[in-house]
Amino acid sequence: MSSPPRPTLLLVGGGGGLVGRAVVEEFSGRYRILSVHRHHVPNEVGGKVEWFPADLGARVDWTSLVQGTRVILTLAWYRWESEDRFRVLRDGLLRLVDAARQADVPRMLHVSVPPAPVELEERLPYLRYKREVDQAIRDCGLSYRTLRPSMLYGHGDRLLGVLLRLIHRYGRLPMFGDGSYHVSPLAARDLAAALRLEAEGSGVGTVDAGGPVRYRYRDLTDLLFGALDRRPKYFPLRPKDSERLASLLSTLGSSLLYAYEVRWLVSDLLGLPPYEGLDRPLTQVDTYVRREAARILSGDAL
């Protein structure tokens, strides 16, 4: 007796990023995954994913792609780009939302970002255009769930893993302000599990999603030093000087840190409550940190 066909997940933004890789791993086997994005990525081969190459800001034939889709999951956004690029991507995603509404897609999932300081929400293209997509999904009339995760981590991430490598190489880190603001690191694999749970649920609305522990930032960075058997050492910087440093780095072509990320971090808005609903405990960040530190110390940093 043949098994029933798997429902289709339309993965918008692809499986190449930190969250995308975790989503492909979590959903494959349960869903037929159609991944829409521009470039081929290695983890989408081997039958796990059907790749549809497309520039999301171009005139994608969303009407055809959403037909027969059970769940749409949008991951697409830039960390840093020109205002024009954000505007074009916004327009492409709004066309997707309209096509989903017309096709009456059963479930729509969207990964957004937590609230930011008011001045960033108002003037930063990254956030202004992101919120327009958020609003369109809220107003589309479909069954939807938006998750707004806190600091995400996992192998190959651009934050905790990078900080560990900086400590290993230089023996110290910059400290933005006094480090008393909070973060709630959430494993990318836990976010993917939450998205699968939400794909199969019926709850509607927006959920802020943090990890199991709300850390004071300096306590978290102390943990990183300890995992590498180093005594914590910091370059103290005032918040404004921290933003200037980040601006200088980006001007020189670095994507290590952007000024808006510093402002957001020190605003103390990222200590989100833990996501609830998984059938297992959320991953503890210290487990990941110890494992990544061991990889670095063994010379296997990648």
C-alpha cells in the first residue's frame, strides 16, 4: 500500500543560511520542499529539496508556485543592503503574499525580527521594509504565524561562533557599554522545530521566541572565554564609540558587525522569553559553546 503524498512546503529564501539549513533538516522527510532562491546550495541536493532558481525581487511566477502548497515559509531578508535592494525584495514578497491570498494557501509562516529601538524602526531600511512585509502577512486573511526569534546560533553562525574565534585569536573582545543588557540565545535547530510545530498548528499571530536562558550579555561573553580556558579580557567602549567602530568596519568592507546591530543589542530589547510548545527542552547555549570551543581548539574551526 503506497504512503500518502507529502504536503508541499514552499521555502522562500532557500536552505543555505543558518535557519534555512536547520529548516531543510527538520522538514525533509515530512514535507516535499520547494525552495525558491537565487543560488544553488549544497545541502539542497540529494533529493531533500526541489530548487526553483529565482531572484525574489524579480517577477517570479508566484501564482504557479503556490498552487497545491500546504505551507509557505518566508526566510528571505538581507542583513545589510542598499535601500533600493530592500525595497525591491519587499515588493517581491508582497506579490507572494497576494498570490498566497488568492490561492487560499492553508498556512503561512514568516520569520521576522524582534522589536528594535524606535529610531531604528523609523529610519533603518532593514526594518522599515521588513515591517511592511510583516503587516501584509498580518492583513492577508490567511492562517499565519510570525515568529520573531532572538539571537540565533548554530554551527557556522555569525555571532557566537565568530566571537569564539576572535577570543581564540586575539585573547579579548570589545565590550559595548557595561554589558548589562540581556540576550536570550535560541538554537537555529530549535527555531526550525518551532516552525514545524507551527506549520502543523492553527495558532494565529506573532510570537517572540527566545532560548531557555536570559543572559546578561557580559555573562554570556564570560562563558565564551571560559569555554576556551581563557580569562575574560575586554576593550571597554562607550555605546556611541561602539557604533562608530562598527561603522568603520563596515566602511572597510567588513560584515562582522553593523552599527544598527550594536544599537539594538545595547537597547536591552533582545532578552526575549523562551519559546514554549516543543516536545523537548530547548537547547542550552553552553552545550553549543563547549562543542564549538572544542572544535576551535582542535583546529577544526569550520
